[in-house]
Amino acid sequence: MPGEAVTLQLGHYSGCVGAHWWGLQAAALRSPAEPAELRAAALLRFGRGPGGTESPEPRLVALELKGGVGALRADGAGTEPPVSWDGAVADYREPGCASRDTGSRRGDAAGDAKGNPGAAGPGSSPAGSQAAPSVRLWSDYLNVNLHPKSLYVIRQYLHDGDCGCLEAFGQGESLLQDPACVEELEDRLHFFVEECDYLQGFQVLCDLHNGFSGVGAKVTELLHDEYSHKGILTWGLTPVLSAVGDPQKSFCRLMNTALGIAHLSRHSSLFCPLSLSGSLGLKPEPPVTFPYIKYNASLNYHSSAILAAALDTLTAPYRLCSSQGSMLHFADSLTFSGRKVVAAWAALPLPALSGSSLPDVLSAHQDVPWELLSSWKEHKVSSCFAQSVVLRGICQEKATRCPGQPRSPLHSCESPEQVLQLYLHSQFPGALSTSLVLQQPCHTPAPFPQFFSPLLTRRGFLLDRAQGSSSAAVESSPVLAALQSCPGLQRLLSGLCRELRPRRWSSSCAPGLEQDDVQEALEELRTLAQCYETGFGADGSEDEADSD
């Protein structure tokens, strides 16, 4: 077995993505009817909860600012009891429907939410719909126990407000130069590492747009120095930000993003920017859209759920029950030739009619029906250097072979894995593609938002026509997701460099940093960008003119 992973969540938006991700793990554990293809123990530890019952807990260290976790207590000591919630409870019931168990540690407390102004009730929107006023913090929809060693609240900075926030890369770096802070972090890390039978590595979820990018730079450096032979997979997360904002704050965000990518990729085995924002640069772009999801891009609760579902699918290769490959092997298969940065794509849900065979589903799409989650203008990628593709949740009861003459080459394949490989070869000839087909879908019960189209069944498949307002909640979904090392990353990386030309630098956006530090980081980005050049004019000269 490849072993266990320890996860770090650095920042509030990373907490939002993480809360949904842990909810997906809990939902998968409650679905015993399906084969256990993914090892829960790769991400979860099984501690003893109240009453001595065994309960799953993330193998997690989460760094958050003061005020960022609401009533989630972080004052536990030792191993008893787990961190628990003592704040308001949101009601995730559909209007007019009977209460259903969300499987959270709150038990049947959903019925107590009637006094909560943000809770759903008859005539109002459920928390999973477009309006979710009661969901402000990621702790509002965290539905798993946390160990007392998991939550580390940084009290020097506030989560929200006009001042006292962790806004700049240099501020974040300075936090991890405090010996007391480093000692506290190492103590928590060592607790989870030492209980692993075999540690395969670390998953780092890090806010990229604020000062936590500097925290992540120091955290990944610490991990790289202390665990040099383990995998470090880092996900740089950015929420969908308002197109109208303070130009100075927008530039600071750009500075944090560029410095974060340079430093995080330096000390990670693999780095992937993840966002539904159309651009990480100064020029705003519309957020990513999905054909069968109507989400509110301004709600972190919504956007983070989509990224969590993608992340749950993308990380499947090193969480398999049958896998022999570790996180480090996974990263090495994508990041050769100095290409440490990869892009993410996802189709959520993968458009498929109920009962269709895998060859039918894939042959219906001339182009791969996924969306880019790594923030640059790209509608289709026809080439890549390497990719890891995961498809999950397509019914495999039907035989892939057809009697008589096959309708397409895909229908002549012997197995689902061969079908996906042949499809990828036709879409990306010459690319080094690794692929995985899972029967288990992505489970999406509450608190996952119910922002799905009425054209979907409970299992996330397409209907011939909409069911109307009484449609049932989507409880699971087929997903197609990929990590790619592709030429388009050259435009992303070089574009950030161009927007941070020296005459635009502002000392207020880089407190604690020397100009040489910024220059060194930009040079790293330029060097990274060159790794993705193909020699056929893919140098983004057109974008360069647009950035002036």
C-alpha cells in the first residue's frame, strides 16, 4: 500500500474547500453498497469520539485567523475530546421535505435550526441553493470531527475587517519565522506523521491571493527540508473575486499570487493553481461556468464545493485500495523536464444519459467536455506533455463490446480502461497519459450545495426533460477530471511576470520583502514558463500586448 497522507489547510478559502472535501469523504464512507475502490485511511484517521464510538477524523493541520472559525473550538488538549461545534446549525432540508440525516456529528440537530434566521424553511431557499445567508464560514458546513491537534488559530491577524488582516506575502513569511509558531506547527505535524504506518507525503491546500501564500512558502520549505523523500502536492486556491475592487488591493493580490506560485512550486513535488475565477491577473474575466450547475460565484460555499469535488477526483490515483504508486510517483509522472506546475480540468457532472455505456458517453463528445480550473483563457487544449485523467461514476454493468460491427473504435475495446485510453489518445496524440476508471461516483449529499440542473437524476445523469421544481436532490455525480502539463501554462506564468514589471511594484504590497526577493521570484516564474514552450510560437506575444 502507498500509505497515508497528511493534509494542511492554510487560509480561509482553503478551509472552505477542505470542509467540502472532508464532507465528500464522510459521504463515501456512508455508501457501503459500492466497492471500496478508494482507501479512506489514506486521508482519514479513526479516533474515538464521545461515548467511545469510532469516528473518522481528517489527518489534518489547519491554520486559520482569529474569527475565521466561528464557534469551532480549538482549545482541546491531548487526545480527548475531538474538536466540536457549539455554534448555530444550518438546515439543509429541501423546502416541504421531511428531515433527512446529513450524517454529520450534529446528528438530528438540523431540527433545532428553526430559530436561525438563515435556516431554510417553507417558502425560503435551502442552504444548498443560490441563497445561503447562514453559511459564512467553512465551519458552518464542516460535518466531521477534528482532532484537537488539527486547528491552529493565528491570533495576530483577523479573518475579516478593514485592518489587522493577513494581506501580504511578506507578512505570511514573517509568521513562520517566529520560533514559537514554527514549534507549534511542527508539534502538530509530528503528531499526525508519527501515527502513520507509512507516510507517503503531504497535501497542502493554500490560499494564493492573500498573505497565506507567504505562510505556504515557509510551510512547504519546512516540509521539503524535513521530509525530503516524501511527496508534497500543493494546491494554490483562489476564490472568485469581484471584478470591481480597489486597484491597490488587486495589485497586492497579483503580487501574492505570483510570489506564491514561485515559492510553492520551488519546494513542492507538484503545484496546481485551482480557481473558478477566469483570471489570476489584474484584468478580470468571467468565472468558469458548467452546463449543468447553476452556482453563485460570489459564494465561497458554492465555488469551493466544485473545487473540492474536482480535488477528490484528481487525487484518486494515490488513494486506491489496489494502488502501488505513491504521491511522489504520481507527481513525477507529470512534472518531468522542470514542469512543476500543472493545470486542472473537470467535468462536473460528466454529461451522460442514464444507462449509457462508457463508449457511448465518450463517443458523444468530439471534444473533451471539461472546463479549465486553472485561470487563463483557454477553451480547448489540443496538446499536452503529460496528463493524469480520472473518470468515475459511469455505469459499467453494460458490456463495452457490441455484437456485430462496432459503432466506433471505442466500442471494440475490451475494458473501460482501454476505452478511456483510446479516447485520450485520439484527443491528445503523443501525450504521456495515465488514466483511471472508477465505478464509485462523487457523492454529493448535504452539506454539498444543491445547485444542480433539474435535468439531472439523483445519480447525476441526464434526463430527456426537466423534472420541474419537485426534482429530487442530486446525491452523486459522475466526474471526469485531469491534471495536465500543457503549453497553456506558459501563458499563465509569463503573463503574471509581465503584469509585475518593476515600474508597477508597490512597497505596500510587499512588506518585509526586498526588491531583490521579488526580482528573484519573477525570474523563477520566467524560467518555469520557458519549460512549457513548444517552439511553435506558443510564447504568448499576443497576450503581452494586451497586458500594457
